[in-house]
Amino acid sequence: MNATPIMPRRAAILALIALLLLAACRPEEDFHITPSPTPTPEPTATPSPTPPPADYIDPHQVNLDIMARLIELLPNPLSAGEEQWKRNYEVGDDGVESILGVRRPAVGREIYFFTQQGSKMSLNFVIFSDAEGARAEFERKQELRSSLVNLAEDDSLPKPNLTGGGLYGSFGLFQIDNYFIEVFIEIFTTSSSPLKPLSRAALRFFDDKREEFEAAATADATAGA
């Protein structure tokens, strides 16, 4: 008796079933790949700042020393015009305030005065490292004050100068080398404006005491050498 041959289609179906059974029995493969760790770069050392030379003199500190001595030497009271002007220690820090808009190494201070009759004024000094800085401050203040009062040059006072007064006070602007000086009178109770007498008194003080207050910087430089 001859065996009936298995049809090709049936053989293919059986082979497919066998493959499926074999695949189901195989262990599940882990296809998750752990990335290799990225090496951390070694930290780079921050270079230390280069120290200043031993003979370095800080220009800002020089100006601070000069200003401190200048304020110490200011007369109290200050005689000018019809009144005696006394230091007003109740304003600012012991009668002194820093002037806004002045950047290092320049130093600017406003020193306040008053009289028993009710007048009020301040002397403003700004010390720069060069005359160009003082000139720029002179022009800056000229622009600011011109919006308040009419300013004009006064031939009776050292030049460059600008003076003027009005409803917003009286102003005297001066530049001397690397210094800017301003006389600001907030209010006066006398019959005439004390702007010119106060300006002359401030400039006279500057001329008389300049060598002495500038010596403060020389003394510090010598001590640090």
C-alpha cells in the first residue's frame, strides 16, 4: 500500500507552526543598551589676579585723602557777605554728602552751611585725576543748572566760571586744574545775594590751603613706599 504524500501547502503550515513554537520558548532578549558614562573633564584652575606692584598708589585713595583734609581745613564759621556761615552738621553724614554722578577715581563731596538768620548754602568740591575730568564736570553742571537759572561768565571771578540765580537758588561754577567747585545757595535772607562774596571766600580758601590739603596725598604715598 502506497503512503499518501503530504501536500506541499500542509508541510509549509506545519513548518510555520514549529517556528512560532520555537520562538515562544526562547528567553526574552534585553535590547536596552546602557550608554557609556561621559568622562568628566578635570576642573581648570582659575588664575590668581596679578597683584599690583609694591609702589602702586590708588588714585581713588589719593583723592579721598585730599578731600578728607580739605573738609577738615574748611573754616567754621565762614565769613562771607553780611553773615557768618556755620557748618550744618545735622545734614547728611556729619554735614557732608557724596555728590551723585561722580565716578571713581574722582571724589565729590557737598558740605552744608547755614546762618542764624535762616540762609542755607553748600560748597561742592570734586577732585579728578586730570583737568579733562574737571572740565567735563563743569560742562555737565552747566547743562543741569542752565535748566534752572540763567548762567553767565563773571569777569570779576577767576575763569572759567559761570554764575547765576533765580527762583531755584543761586549757583557759582568754577574749574581750577583738576578740581571742580560749586557754590550753591539754596536760600538767603540778606538784602542782596551773597553769591559773589561766598564764591570769593571759597576760592580764597582753596588758594590759601591747597598746598596743605594736597600734602595729605603726598604723606600717604610716602608712608606706603
